[in-house]
Amino acid sequence: MSYNNGWFVRLSIVDKKQNSTIGTIELCLRVSDDEFNNMAILRVDVSKESENEDTLFSIFSLITPHINDLFGSKGIITKAPIYAIDRISALKRIGYTESTYPLKGKNGIMYYDYWTIK
């Protein structure tokens, strides 16, 4: 229902070598009055064992090139806190850059640690 209504999509991440699910990907289009308007939000949640640069690079590099076409977005944002060193390294390898702008929540709260790619 969420996919059909254009709210968001959630995908499972399957490690074919281990034949097991290692996480999920969630995507939605952001409509806002901040710098991230009309950008796709990409959330990648993986198991602790999969939270390493090579695995994250594989996941991000598979999905990133297709998101703007799927959502008609002008870019992609994803969260990577400063302590997520492997995640940040993987994002940098793909071409994401740290945003200089916070994400403004509908409640007015500012959220930081976002990375973007156009």
C-alpha cells in the first residue's frame, strides 16, 4: 500500500553468498521547505556484521544510480553520523558529500549528519 500510494518503499537486502537477509533499504521523496526539498531520502539499515565499508559500498553503489529515476528526485540524502566511519568512507567512495545544511523536521527541529549526492 505504501509503495502504491507513493509514500515510501522498503526493500530487503539479501547476501546471496550467505543466503540470508542482512538488512533493509527504505526510500521516500522528501517534500519540505528546506534545502532537501524534492530529494530522495535513503535509509540503509544493516546487521552489525555488515556495517563495514566494503559491504556498505556494495549496497550504496547498487541502489544510488537508480534512485533519481525511480523517484523523479533532484538528489539523494542519507544519514551518516560522525562515528559511522565505515559508512562515511563508503559514501565518499561513491561521491556523496557531507551536507552543510541541517534537515529541518516538520516539528522545527534541526537534524544533522546528512550526506548528499545529486
